[in-house]
Amino acid sequence: MTTTYKSLALRGVAAGGVAGVASALVQLLVTEIPIRAALAVEEAREPAGEAGHPHGGEEELVSRGAQIAGGMLGVVIVGIAVGLVFATAYALSKRWFTGSTPFSRSFAFGAAVFGAVALLPWLKYPANPPAVGDPETVNYRTALYLGVVVAGLVIVWAASWLAEQLRAQSQPVRTTAVLLAVAAAVAVVLLAFPAPPDTIPADMPVNVLWQFRLSSLAQLATLYVGIGVVFGLLIDPAARRAKAPEKAAVA
């Protein structure tokens, strides 16, 4: 008896929902603090009529409370979608982690996804709060960010491929080789991509800037690593139940 893809997908959706709720709570309780501080900086500019922030005193179409609620709901929806993709990728990548338990495979996979799609882009293009960034460079910044994400995913795939090729080697040798290859690839990506196009305004407090950047990274870690942890907890008992009849048959 084997675990079906349907059961993996359902567990992926559940893990994504749980991690999405946790990430949304981090957004509400942690990330929202520097966002409000950055919005205050942005509002303070309005009387001066600085270019790039043309609010013109217009009333907000959507209240801040509705924006927060919508953002939290969006995080949960994204978590569910990512959980489904995670379960699919886990099913396809099990051959790379044959010597590990389901939980350790899931956790390692979640950590790898976090490193590829969150940590690596953050190292090159850390998130900026409101009041930072020229609207005219949005498309360029988005393209750069997505380029680093793609490069990170390629690094994860290449590391898995290299680990499989070195399966005949001892664990220390294989681990060292993979880590050195990943470090070299990350260094190439960080050096090859251009610097962030926007400068930090002088009126943006450094503590607000870094509080936002670190809290944003923590929110992403809660989502991606959280999916790996919750999915692993859900799939490990299923794997043990699936193996029980096989052991009984052998006995």
C-alpha cells in the first residue's frame, strides 16, 4: 500500500492553510507595526508635495482595516496554493531523499523552498516598506526579483541533482560538496544581478526600514518553513500506517 497523490494534495492544502494563517498573524502582529510607521512618513511628505507621492489629500477608497483584512486573507489563499504545489513537488522529489524520514524530507524541502524563493531574493533585493521606491521602477524591480527567484529554484534543483550523482560517496563528502556548490552558486547570483534601482529616502528611519525587512522575511519563513513542518507532521503518520500492512505481511 502506498500513499496516493490525492492524500498528499489534501495534506498539502491543509498545511498551506495552517501555515498561511500563521503567516497572516505574523503580518498582523509584527509586520504591520513598521508598515504603519512608514505610512506616517509618507503622509508627512504630502504637504511638501514631493514628487512620486501624489496623494493630493484624496480620501482613501479602502480603509486601512479593510486593507489589512484583505492582505491577511490573501496570505492564507497563497498559503493554500503553495501547499498544493509543495505536495506535488514533494511527490515528484521523493527519489532525492530516499534515506530520510517523511518529516525530515518535508522539512528539508520547505527550508530549501524558503531559501530559494524568499531568503536569496531578500539578500539581493530586501523588501522595502511604503514610502520607499519609485513607482516608475516597479516593473523593473519585479523582473529583477523574479529573476533571482528563478535562479534560486535552479540552484535547489541543481543541488538535488548533484546530491543524487554523489550518492555513492560518504555522507560527509556528499554534504560538503553540495554545500560548497550551493555557496558558489549563491555568490554568483548575488554578484551577477544589478544593485537595487531605488535609493532609500533620507526621511525613512533606519530602524523602521530594517524592522519591516526582517519582519517580512520572518513572515515568509513562517509560510514556507511552516508548510514543510506541518506537511511533514501530517504525512509521517500516514506513511507509518501505509507501511504497517507491509510489515505484517512480511511477518
